[in-house]
Amino acid sequence: MRKLPALAWAIACPLLFSSLCAAQKGKVDTLGPLTETSVAEAVRQVLDSKGYRVSLDDGTPVCEMWTRKSIPAQPKSDAADLLYPEFAESTLAGVLHFPKAGSDYRGQAIPAGFYTLRYELMPNDGNHLGAAPSRDFLLLVPAGSDPDPNATSKFQELVALSRGATKTKHPGVLSLVQPPGGGPVPAAYKDDQDHWIFSAGMKLSSGEELPFALVVKGTAQQ
């Protein structure tokens, strides 16, 4: 990644922070450990004891999320188009709960319920060109279909599991985006494309704290 000169960073960082402050803000409440028995005990055991409830600016809850205590880290990929090169494909990142029916980044309906979140890359082909700002996604898998937190899946296997969340030929996808710089975390805010974004931190097995940001409400620009 090309480094900006010090003067450019000095100018850019305050602008980025003020942009985040000016954004429409939601609310993030802290939750206790996940106790839902429809999520396999083995999965619950690897989750952080603290979760988050994400609500819109009018107080409407969007989702609840628990991240993994320690996400297995791989040597960073040298692919220039990845935001999260530390993640290996199909890695379990956490669990998400939709208290009411929601939708994914494609606008597909997702029933209320609990879903594991597994990291995957959008195929780098012409069929998906321009579908999202980055190739990094978390795929929704019905929790009852994903009992082993350490399981790994090939791309098509994971897509097939995620189709259980949408009941369509497409997987359920949530777009990972560039985490904001300089703002408070955890946080919920709406960007200029009408996407509600939740940002927080994840811990890697390397000991590194990694900021992340996820579109939890809103669809790809048509």
C-alpha cells in the first residue's frame, strides 16, 4: 500500500475524523456472553464474553454481534485489493443475531435468527466486477448448520451453507469495509451511500488488535 507523506496524513486524518463525527450516528450497547442454545456450545466457547447490540439513530435494533475471542491469523496476503489480508478464507469471525427479519448486502431477505459469520472473498471475475468497494465479506450461515468453529470449507462448500440463510441461489453476504480512523469504537454510523456500518475491534491469534467495519444494514449501489 502506498504511504502518504506526513503532511498529507496531517491533513487527511482530521478530515476523516470530522467526517465520521458529522455522520448520522446510531447506538451500540454492550451485551453479556451469548447463551443462545441454537448456537453450538463449541461455537459459543470461542466467542468473546462481550457482545454488542447495534441500533439505528431512532433506536430501532438492527442486529447483535459477538466476535471471536481470538481469530486465527495467517501471514498477510500480498493481494493489493484486500482490506483484511490477515484473515484466511472460511475463518469463523463471530456470530450475528437478527432480532427481526433483516437483509444482506445484496438486498436478500434474511429471517430473524442466529448466524455464524465466516470470512470469504468475492470472486475476482467479471460477474462480480464493481459489486462492492472491496472483495472482503462475511457470509451468513444458519447457526444450526455450523457447529464446529474450527471447520474450514472450500469456497463452493461455504456458499452452499450460506444459501441456507437466503433460500436463494446466492449466499447471504455482509460487506466488510475500511474501518474509520480516529473515531470512537465501538460505533454505529451511516455513510453517504445510506449504509449503516458497525465498527469495533477484533483480536487476532498473533496478539494484534485489528479494527474492522461491517455494513449491517444497506445494499450495494445499483
